[in-house]
Amino acid sequence: DGGITQSPKYLFRKEGQNVTLSCEQNLNHDAMYWYRQDPGQGLRLIYYSQIVNDFQKGDIAEGYSVSREKKESFPLTVTSAQKNPTAFYLCASSTGAEETQYFGPGTRLLVL
Amino acid sequence: AQSVAQPEDQVNVAEGNPLTVKCTYSVSGNPYLFWYVQYPNRGLQFLLKYITGDNLVKGSYGFEAEFNKSQTSFHLKKPSALVSDSALYFCAVRPDRGSTLGRLYFGRGTQLTVWP
């Protein structure tokens, strides 16, 4: 099956802890994206990467970090500096910056 | 600044009736416009997009959208609603130029409820 996978489905973070959300795609897409979804606020862009070993900050990058060492993988780390991390996190990919973005199933992050 | 507005948080229609979910936008240059649907606790599914050409775009599951440049709108429509269409719908816009090339800007979403 081709597609975008995100894991875990649910993630619990303790105070002061860094956690990493996984996003993998086997669609051979060059571009990958991370969004945060909060109720009533739509989707907000955290980071995006148009090519391996390169990424740019989105609108709400503070408290988050990413890496893009492989074309198929774009992990997102939620650091302890992110004071309000509870949200639904969505990863997306596209063949290029100008093409349709396709989304993974999401990870729900909760704070203990 | 790029922005997308979905003026209705909720839309309620009876099954079999036509539905419209509204979207207006503000973007530099010519817009690329998208509609996505989200079911509870799931990712977004692509429905349709407008790049250029015919102002009426047909997409998945019987949905269509009409691009109106003068009104900067891209309303989603379906002639006959189904209960299974009940979901959260997002409009998104992508600029065709500038430093924000490639980025999608999303509206806040419209919850569509179709009752039997």
C-alpha cells in the first residue's frame, strides 16, 4: 500500500519531556509538511521541507524541531519549550511544492 | 497577507437537499484553491482543486466547486446531500508566486451535518 503513515496514534507527554512524532511516506514525494490542528482554528503550518536536508519554519515553529535526513521520513520533535502542545498533529506530503498535498492519519498529543 | 475565510462554522441540511459550504480568499497573484474533508480523528482527504481553466471543478464523491474571481470565492457544492457527507470541510489556498510558494493556507473549517 502506498501512503503516509504517522505513529503513534496517541502520544502522552510529561512535563519537561521532549517527544518525537513519526511521519513516513512511500509515495516518493519530495515535499513534506507538519501541521497542528486545534479545535476551531483550522490547520497551522509548523515546518515544511521541499527537499532532503532542507526545511523551513512555518507560522508556529517555536517549541518544535524537525529533520529531513531521508526523503521518506520527516520526524517532528515537540520540545519542552512548547508550553501548550496538546493538539492533533498532521503530516502531509506532495510531489513538489506546487502539487496537491496528501495527509497522514494524524497523531493526537496529550499532556499528562 | 494570504488568508482564507469560511464564514459558517456549521452548515445543516436535510438528506437529499443541495448543500453549499462557503469559502472566500485573499492571496497575491493567481490562487490555487483546494477543498479537503476530515472525518473524526482522521487525516484530511483531498476532494478537489482549482488551478486554471473551467470555473466549475468536479471532485470526489459528487462534490463540485465554483471559482468566482470577481468575488474571490470558491464555494463547495453538492446537488443532493447524503448523511455520510457529514464531516468537517476545509478550504485552502496556495499562492502561485513569492516567498510563500508551495505553502497552503487553511480556513478554520465548516462542520457539515446532514440529517436523515
